[in-house]
Amino acid sequence: MDTTNNKTDNEPLKNSNDYLWDGSGVPDPEIQKLEALLGGFRHDRPAPLFPEFVPSKRWTFFPWRVRLFAVLSATAAVLFAIAAIIFLTHGTKPSPVAMAGWDVSRMAGTPRIGSTTVRANELPSRLGVGQVLETDDQSRASLRSEGIGQIEMEPSSRLRLLTMGNSLKRIALDRGTIHAFIWAPPGQFVVDTPSAMTVDLGCAYTLQVDDSGSGLVRTSLGWVGFKLNGHESFIPAGAACATRPKVGPGTPYFEDASPEFRTALARFDFEDRTPQQPAADLAIVLAQSRERDALTLWHLLARVDDAQRALVYDRLSQLAPPPAGVTREGILRLDQPMLDVWWNALGFDDIAVWRHWERSWSATNGPERMSGTSAPADK
Amino acid sequence: MASRPGDSVDLLAAGLGPRAVRDQFAREVSDDAILVRAAQEGDRAAFGRLYERYARMVHGVLLAKVPVSAVDDLLQDVFLRALRRLSTLRESGSFGAWLVTIARNLANDYHRRALPEEPLADDVPDNHLPENDFGRGDHRAGGRTAEHAASAAAILDAIRSLPDAYRETLILRLVEGLTGPEIAARTGLTPGSVRVNLHRGMEQLRAKLRPPASGGQLEQEML
């Protein structure tokens, strides 16, 4: 093969590789011939109809193994019924230790599950649904669940386990600090705090809640969603976001933004009460913003009034030009699909993951918790 | 999304932007997770969707390891085993990789049961290919003559003689018609690994199909 760097000579190889990789580019006749010849071995039978839905076709589509499965299922159902009768008759309750939960290990001091101390040199204790884990000012604890992730709990923290469902694992952090490294699928792990709900979207992060209920999340890997009463914030790695009781999530920002930028943003989010002050703080934020601060400006689009929105749009357009299909008019009227397309163009992560989670959450937890998905908190 | 060290390198090696692969992977994992959770809660239609999505992948993995005549039965076994054990799957987004593991284990079990070991090379007689393959009687692209069937069987044997990683990836691409990104998303391999397997596997396959001197029968029939 000619290995010179002649572009024309190399082009067929590149195209050939593209075709082999994903079928794009100029088709390679040799590969096409192989596909045509070998395609006869391809699996192309329709999916079998599963027994519960088309019982009449059950034995047509499945060999004896499924009949064995049915027998085993029936046996399991009978055993379950017997167990249920025994349970109801004797009125016993399952031990919390046997229930789904998190394994808790002591890292320092004397963390407690309820009134029980988690001791060193013991097998991990189990934090069951409804139980409370607390650390005093000298204690630290580690929680681990194979299917979810690992959490380290700092001193003076209080955490409750709310649910351990198949599709939702939910804890509440009443106060203190946790460091979470989550490997459950995005959207399955949720932390309630007094001022926002933190939704893991595939990440590692630190969450702090002070005694007033105010919170701060700092993401070190992946991204996190913050949500409360229609306010939502997305916090990618390197960014942080504060929350306040009754207000909800503030505007996320990169932690290397200028002090002036951060101070003005904090005032804008949580302190400005006079009509003039928000405009002044917004002007500082816009003037101080860098290219990566498009993160903050994108969130501000839905948090300012109409006149301010035009200013934010203009600055954001300078930092991160809107992609095709995103218009000024659309953004100014807060067209959600356009906002989503622009977010995706910023390169942080795909907002479709969040929208999917929102739909799932809304379906299972009621629409009243999901009203106003675009944070319409106009100043 | 959480990423593993080296992923960015793999993505670049794969010739795709990170977003393209990540988007496809995220969509597939997200959809899988929904279907798996529904199936775990007893929704057989959801399991049927998973079957439709992964049957070709499992078929390809099996075809790389067991005789053609045994593939369809084992395919059913893989999904039945998955159905029975679905409740034990903790990470619903890893369904594809989990299924591949079941398929490989069942293929290995097949060979342990088969004594003496049944050779793969002679499992497709020249004039007797399985009904679901060349013997069905439909005359689609590529022809269905006995000569073509024999060529196809010989090429399949040549692929099966390649190292494991190459044979599986090549069969998924050339036989089952999955693209490289689809193979990566469904098997849990990185896109870079899939691309390397395809490229190197194809090189080795070409070498096997190329006659030592000039124009062997197989290459002549193929080209």
C-alpha cells in the first residue's frame, strides 16, 4: 500500500474506515460485499410475544424452558402467599437491618443511627428507610450502597433516608456537609434540603446545609440539578450554586469567576429588594462575565424581566453565539426548546437528560412539584 | 456525566466528537434504564422492547462463539436467563454489558457441555444453511445460491478464527449490521476500542481472505 501523505491516495482509506465505522462516507465495495454475503446470518426474527400478554402464543414462541419459568413463578407466588399469611398472622415486622438501605461505617468519633452508635471494628451498620444518621462535631461517617454510590458525611451533620425505590433513592440532608460520589443512573439519586432538591445527573459533588437551611452545592465531576418550586439550576463540574429557604436555587457560577462577579450575583439572587439594585448588580455581572460564564448568563435569561433579558441575550450572544434555529425573539419570549438548544451548544451536558428526569419525576410525584420548569423568577 | 479516565482519548481515536458519542450513549443508557426498571416491575412489553433492541447484539456475540445451528436456541436462553435474573441487575443502565456477559457465559457453557468439542468450521454445510439464514428462500441482496452460501460460511469461519475481540466486533458490524457507535453503546466497550477492533480485525480478515499467491476461490467469489 502506498503510504505517502498524498491526500488523494489516502482519501479512499479514510472513507473506507468511515464506512466500516458507521456506514458513512464512500462505501467500500469489499465491505459491502461482505455485508451482503454475511447478512444472511443476521438475526431478523421478530421479538417473541411474552407470555403474560399473549398466552395463546406462549408455547409457540418459547421452548420448554419458559414453561419451567412459569412453574417456578407459580411456585414463587405460592411461597409468597404463605409468607404473607405468616407475616399477617404473627404480626412481625421486618428488621430494619434486613431492609433496603445504606451501609454505614464509622470514619471518626461516634456517629449514630437513631440512638445506636456506629462503632469501629464492626461490620457496617445499616441505615434503613425512615432512620436518621447523625454526626456530632467530632464524628464522621461513610455510607455506601452498591447500586447507588458512596457518601462521606462530615461532622455536625444530620441525614435521613427517605426512600430506596428501584427508580428513586432519596435522602434528606437537614444540616451539615456530605460529599457524594454517585454511580447510579442519572436522575435516580435525590437529596432533599430545606431550600432545594438536589438531583444527581451522574457526578461527584459536595452539598452543604447550614442551620438556617441555606445550602451550597459544589460539583467536582459531571453535573447536578437543583430544583425547588419551579426554580431550577444546572451545576456542571467546577461550578457552584447557593440556595436559600423560600427562594430556592440561586444562579450557578464557576468558582473561578471574579469576586465582583460573584458578589453581584449573590446580591442579585438573594438580597436585592429595591427596584434599582438588581439592574446595577446585573450590569456588574454582565460586564465581568467571561466566555465560560455563559453558564450563569444562560440561567439569568429566565430570571430577569423583559428589558433585562435583552441585555443578557446580547451579552450571552457575544460570549456564546446562539446556534442555528435559536432566535433573539424566541429567547426573549423564553421559548423552552430554543433555550435547551442553546444550553446544549454551551457544551456542558445534554439537557435532554434533565428533561427526561423531569417527565419521570412529574409522572411519579405529581405535577404540583414540577410547576414552572424554566425558573420564571423575574426580579 | 461521569467519565472514565482515557475516554476522551478513545473518543478522539474513534474519530467522533465527544458530544456525538456521549449523546448517543446517554440516550441509549437512559432509554435502557427506563425499560429495565419497567421490566423489573413486571412490564413484559418493556422486556420485549429490550429484546428488540439487543437481540441482534446477543445473536452476534453467540454467532462468534457457537455453531450457527445452536445460536437461536441459545439466544432464547440468554433472554430467559436475563428475564429471571432481571431483579438482580442493580445498575439498569448497564443492561447491555450485563446481557453480553450472560451470552458469553452461555456460549462457554455450550462448549463445556459439547464433548467432544464441536468444531465451528463445519457447522454450516455448503448446501444446508439454517432456515433463518440462507435457506429461507427469499432472494435478497447478495444472492442465495449454494456457492454464495458456501462463501458466506467460509467467510464466517474466517472471522471466527480471529482473536475474540475482533471476531465479536466484526460479526456485530458485518453480520448484524450494527454501526461502530451502536456496538460501543450496547456492549459497554469504549468507541475507541470498537474502532480499533474493527480496523485491526478487518485487516486480519483481509489477510485471511487474500490467497497466498494469486486469487484463491474464496476471494474470487467474494470480489
